[in-house]
Amino acid sequence: MDDNELEQLLTDLESDRAERKESISDPSKIREAICAFANDMPDHRLPGVLFIGATSDGQPAGLEITDQLLLTLAHMRSDGNILPFPVMNVQKRTLKGAEMAVITVSPSDAPPVRYHGRVWIRVGPRRATATIEEERRLNEKRRFKDLPFDIRPNTSVGVQALDEMTFRRIYLPAAVAQDVLEQNPFVGLTRR
């Protein structure tokens, strides 16, 4: 993400794709936010961003961004508290004329992601624990993404891309019994 996109998210106080923290004084809240962004309950299919060193209204908090701070944030990904491990990036960025740590969290292909066994999601501009229904929906997203490539729907191709003659000559006779094809009221769907 470029600086303009980040600054836009930083100042959008109603966004469910951004969260701001003045410091890392409460690491559990940061892990909850990482978990919620990885679960992508709103299904944006876009990364969520956590700004460390920003006030709740998106202004710089004056936090010194050190290498140790960045290492501490990066370690949250794989310390075993958030499972499965989220895909995330930790960077020091200069936004609004001040340094901030920016954690970019990609939506997980294997939701639900849990922090200490609890599923966190975004509900508008805040974090919340998922209900049973929301966990079920996250499980369905995972099952859909686990399908083999050859049975996943291809939403980028329209019906006009089908070769109708090949479909009638090869696929239909292999997929449907001959007597069923012969009883079909549609013209031309029988073997030739």
C-alpha cells in the first residue's frame, strides 16, 4: 500500500479495515486486531491495517519507532498465540509527518484465525468475538478455498466462453445417460 492509501485509512475513523494504537502497552489488543483482520468477516478481500503510534483520531502519537518495537510486533505473528499464523507485514512508515509502525494483515485463506482459542472479527470500526453463526460462515469460507482448482467456480469467465458443440458432443454424453438425453425436450442434446 502506498502512503496515500495508508493516510486515507488512518484518517477514516469509521473504517473496518483500520485500527489505531498509541503504543504497544496492551499487546493482547494488538493480537486481537491482527486476528480480526485475518478473519476478514466483512469479506473485503483487502488487507486490514493496524497503525501503532497513532491516536484514536488518526493523529501521530509521537511514539519512537525502534527496531526492537518492530521486532516485537513481527514476533506476534508466530509466537503461537494466533493460529493459524496470519500473513502480515510490519514496517516503519512516515505518515502525516511522523513515524509509525504499520502492520498490514492479509485476509486468511484458512479462517477462522484464533487468538488464544477465541475468534476475533471486525464489526464496523471495532473488534468483537465471533458468534457461532459468524464462526460457521468463516468455516464455510475456508472450505470453499480448500476446493481443488478444477471444481472451483471461475467467476471471471462468462457463459459465452463455453464451446457449445464440445459441451454437447463430449461432456453431455459422458455426464448424462443416453436414455435421459433422448427424453430431454431440448433440441440437439442427444448424441450425434
